Amino acid sequence: MPHPITIDDIRAAAKRVEGQLVATACLPSRTLSEIAGCEVFLKFENHQFTASFKERGALNKMMQLNADERRRGVLAVSAGNHAQGVAYHAQRMGIPATIVMPRFATPVKVERTRGFGAEVVLHGDTFDDARAHGVALAAERSLTMVHPFDDLAIIAGQGTVALEMLAQQPTIDTLLIAIGGGGLISGIAIAAKAIRPDVEIVGVQSERFPAAWNAKHGEHHAIALATIADGIAVKTPGALTLPVIRDLVSDVLLASEDEIEQAILMLLEIEKTVVEGAGAASLAALLSNKERFKGRKLGLVLCGGNIEPLVLAEIIQRGMVKSGRLTRLHFNVRDTPGALADVANMLGKLGANIDEVHHQRAFTSLSVERVQIEVVIQTRGDEHIAQILTVAREQGYLVQRVA
């Protein structure tokens, strides 16, 4: 079937934006390849100036505006990455930018967008409310809408990712791409299939926002209210992008919240790179579908790196708990002077580092002459925890692991 754009449109977009964007690296990951059982290549779009691929489409769109459209300005509706991409390049080009963001947009993303000189309008308790207000405001002020995904120039701009990937790593035979509204995967699919018809394109969505998965599989999994992968939390794919997904994308996979969290942490620890939930979704899907991709040469796009520091800190801590590097123990000991010091001394000799201590007398069902000591300790993993418990019990302590 004919597609909304061609490889020539994407090549023209690449020439148009050349030198104004980062031609991000696409590098092999030896460690992730060993873990996944295939050759993994990472495209670091989180290294764009605004930490997202969204700059590509936004810049390509705005560079095609005529003088009058540039003078009047542009408007975008976004809660995050698209907002920053539009605001940043509009500022560079001297184009007035208005960004409508829902009230729930994170303060950090709101301030970053304002920092690029855009007028930020906070409106609506849902994204649909914000979008409706944005459309009305654009009409009222005669501003050009810069859609986050359902626009030919946007799709062409996002497709430049595939041109770079296949030029940098020509052996790639499979591309695993996150899907929100579908602009990125549509542009990539059109470009990649034109260059290498044998390349397989596989999409990934959060299991909480499976709109494209539903469309591809003919099912109707419910849409949730929120996901850690908020960059791909789109309820309905675009009218332009959905036909491309149906035609060129062989399958769409789902990733759970827990899998996405784990992937964020792995990329931080292994690749020393920070990604948001959407940026980690492809790795999450790969790790939960290893057999499907065994032996392949797989390209993943780390599509964004805008994650709240407090959220990242929580993910790190939760990951440490899941891997046994952070655990909580309850000691039931006699309430005598020096009891707490004895427990701390024993843990220190066993190589555990104490994070927190709670000495509990009142809020416990123990008899009055005893006390519960709760400690949160850093360890080397589950085997180390088992060793600590064994030694503690051999020394007469009543102890149990509670987390």
C-alpha cells in the first residue's frame, strides 16, 4: 500500500536538519548482547540536546514554515519531550512558541520548556482537555500546530533515526522501537524498509497503554491511567501512523512496569546512560522475549532520557531490593545495654553496610524484656544475605528477612 511519505522525504528531512541536531551514536553493547543472546546495538537519542528524538520531527516541521507562519508562531500540545523539542528549536529559529501542557505535567518539564523561551499554558486535568484547548488557542491566534506524531513532516523527521542507524551499523536485521502515537516507528519503518526490505520492524508498548497492540492484534486490552513510560502513554495512534504500523510492523510487544524499571536500571548500570521509561521499553521487551530474538542483530532506540531525578532514585532503590543488594532484617533480642551495638558489630564484620536502624519497643508484640531491631542493610546480593542470616542464627540471634 502507498505510505504517507517516502524515503526521499526522509532523506530531504535529513539534509534539512543536518548540523542542527546531534547525529547520535549507534553502538554495540557487549554486555547486553551476552545477556540477551543476540547482538544488541543502541541508538543514543537520549543524547540529543533536549534528551529526546522529538527534536528531529519538530525541527523538520518548523524549517518548512513560510515567513508569515514563522512570524505568527507555532503551538504544540505536550506534557514533556515534544514540548521541549519544539520550544528549543523555535527559540533557535526566532519563532514564537506557545506550549499547552496539562496541569499534571511535571514541574521540571514545565520549567525546562519555559527555559527555552516558550509561553507555557497549563490547562486541563487530562491530555485530551489540553489538546482541545490547544487546538482552539491555535485557531484563535492563527498559530501553526506542530503535532507530536500525526504530521507528514514530523514522521519524515523521525525517520532520519533509521538513516543514521543503518549507515552506522549496516548489519542490523531487526529494529525494536517504542510506540506512542507512532511517529517514530512509522518514519523508521518507511526508511528502513526502503533501504533494506528484509529488516524486521517490531514495536513495543507499555502494557498499560496498548493502543497500537490492540489495533495490530484486533483485541481490546484496557488503557490505564498512568505508566512509568509516560512518553508513550498515548490512547490512540495517529490516523497517518496506524496504517504504516499495520503494513510495515511485523508485531507489537508489551512491556510491564516492572520490566521497564529493570531496563532503566540496567542501562544505568551497564551502559552508564540515563533513560526515561519510554527509552527503556525496547530493552524491557527484548529481555522478556529473548527466544524470539535469539541470534539476531537488533537495533534499539533509547528514545528519551527525561526522567525525574526522584523517580530515578526510587527505581534504583527498588532495583537494589529486588537484586538483594538492599534488604531489611528484623532482630528479636533481649533489651539490654549494648544489644544494638552487638548487632551492628556482627553485621559490620560480615561486610554488611547499615543504611537504617529502628529500635522498636512500643510497636511490637514481643514481650516487655525484648526489643525488635529493624535494620536496612546494603549487601552483595542474595547469597550474602543468606550467609548473614546463617551466621546470625548460629550466634543465637532470632532474625528474619522481611524484604
